Amino acid sequence: MTTEIFNAKTQKENGTNYAGRVIRAGGLVAFPTETVYGLGANGLDGEAVAKIFEAKGRPQDNPLILHVAKKSDVKALWRHIPDNAKRLMDAFWPGPLTLIFVKSDIIPEEVTAGLDTVAVRMPEHKTALALIRAAGVPIAAPSANISGRPSPTTAEHVLADMDGRIDVILDGGPCSVGVESTVLTLVGKPRILRPGGITKEMLEQIIGEVEVDPSVLRPLREGEVAASPGMKHKHYAPDAEVVVAVGSWRRIASIICREYEIAEAMGKRCIILGTEQTRTCYHGMNCDIIGNRDLPQTLCAELFSALRRYSGKVDVIFAEGVPETDQGLAYMNRLLRASGFTVLDK
Ligand code: AMP
Ligand code: MG
């Protein structure tokens, strides 16, 4: 199959109208959102949804998120809308927050991987909203990468993974948030299954206490069942070893300097993903400043792009841990998974 690319700015309506027809006809369209690029299919058509799993090589037991263009679209997708969901939708939709609740009867089992709940989000990106409206159906979409690789934050990333596997790519430039949406289940006590741009602190201002699933910052233990099936699979990994140093920024810099020298002496090619605060610590070493430790959202915005930039080009990527507060929780969740939980603290 030939993958057609439309520029979402210059070919605005042509692109989204055509892509909307492709979705209705059961095809696959990659589209920009404020989080990462999504790989969309008609969320009410099980056969179309099955093609997403095939194109990505996604494990069959990992459910998808349905994307809607207006809040009231949720009515048809959930059994009912709980009060806390209404308040969260008013506060954060459109935006990077996915809500999980008990599904209605119209959802094909391919979307939910057989679960009795379904995840729904209203994205903020204009092109995503225009596409969903043009399609006239909820769009099921995971990130538009080959399963296991870092999520795509530009159309070039999508093309690198999906050329020839999908019908259309809408190119809307780089994504602003850079990590996938926060996933919050409202079945039982509200619990974050995946942290993202809408933080625990922000959610708690609206609905009070919110739990964080233990799998967010550590691997599943033997016999433990994943609350969110996606958390048990290998994720976000570039073609290079990723090592995370944690502690104060001074400690982190000294760990990375020491390990970099050891790796270099072994003939390994290395890169450091540094921050504004450690800019002057890595003298004479390969370093890419990707953001500011005090503004973890800047690190989220650059992480996947940086992992792809050095994938296959270096042997080791050294990265700095940050405090797990605000968007730092999302950053650490992605970084720890990308590293396979390879952490150095002394
Ligand atoms: P992705 O599509 O790559 O953004 O991943 C979607 C994430 O949401 C994965 O971690 C899924 O496991 C999770 N997810 C989607 N639907 C559900 C659900 N009904 N219950 C629990 N987790 C879900
Ligand atoms: Mg993904």
C-alpha cells in the first residue's frame, strides 16, 4: 500500500475530509494530537480496529483509546457518565486526559481487548478534532509507532515506522506535550494508570484524592495483574542502551561523568540527555540539552524525539532522573520503561 501524506496546514480541509472518508471506509490514518501522533481507525468497526494491531505489531491484549470530538459523544460509549467524570471533562477536555469507565454495548471487543471498560479522550489538537468530525465516528487510536518503539512526535517519526503500512498521514508538525495522555480509571477509586500532561496534582484539585497505580514507576512483579495491560509490555525503547541516573542534579552529573568515561573506554559511543541545570557539568562529552529540570514538561516534550534521534547512532544514552512530581511523574514513567528500569543512584 502507498502511504499518502497531507500537510495539515496547507491542505487543511482536503486532507481531513479525505482522511475522514478513509476512516469511514475502514482504513488507517495517522494524525497529530497535542500528545503524540495517533494511528486511527473507525472505533465502531472491529475489522478496521484489528488493522491497527497488525500495522503496529501491537499485542492483542492491549486496549485502545476512543477519541471523540465533543463531550456529549461519551454518552453513547459508556453505560452512564459518573459525576466525577463530568467534572473532569469540564476541567480538562479537550486535552491530554483519558478517562476509563464501564463500556456500552456498541463498542467492538477489538477496542477494549475483551475488557468491560473503555478509555475515551477528547483531544485538543485542531487537526485531530477536524478528522474526528469528518469521519463522523469515534476514532480508536494508539500511538502511531511500531509497538515497543518510542512514540512519534512528528510526521517524520510516523513515516519512519509506518510507511507502506497505513493509508494516510496528516502532518501537523511537532506535538506540544510530547508524551501520551494521562490515563485515569473511574471504576472504583480514581486511579492513574499512566501519568501524562494532566498531573495528579491537577486532577486532585477537581475530584480530591487520586491514587497512582504501583506499576507507574516499577516493573510488574511476578503474578501481579496489570491494571492497564499496556504497562506490562516493553515500551518506548530506542535501539541503544538507556541508563537513568537519579538523585540531586549534582549527584546525577557525577554518576553520568563516571559511567560515560567507563563506557567510552570500552569503545562505546555515548550521548547524554542533559538539562539546563547540568549544562556545564559534562565538559568534553557528547551532550544534548533537552530541557529544564524545574519545568519537567519541557523534558516530556523532547524525550521521545531525543530517543529516536540517537536510536541506532550510539551505544548508550545517559539520561537524568527528575523528582516524580507534576509532569516529572510522566517523564520518569516513560524514561524508566525506555531504560528497562536500568537505574544508577551511586
Ligand atoms: P496507547 O494507545 O499506546 O496510548 O496506549 C493506551 C493505554 O491505555 C495503554 O496503556 C492501555 O493499556 C490503556 N488502556 C486503554 N483502555 C484501557 C482500559 N479499558 N482499561 C485499562 N487500561 C486501558
Ligand atoms: Mg503507545
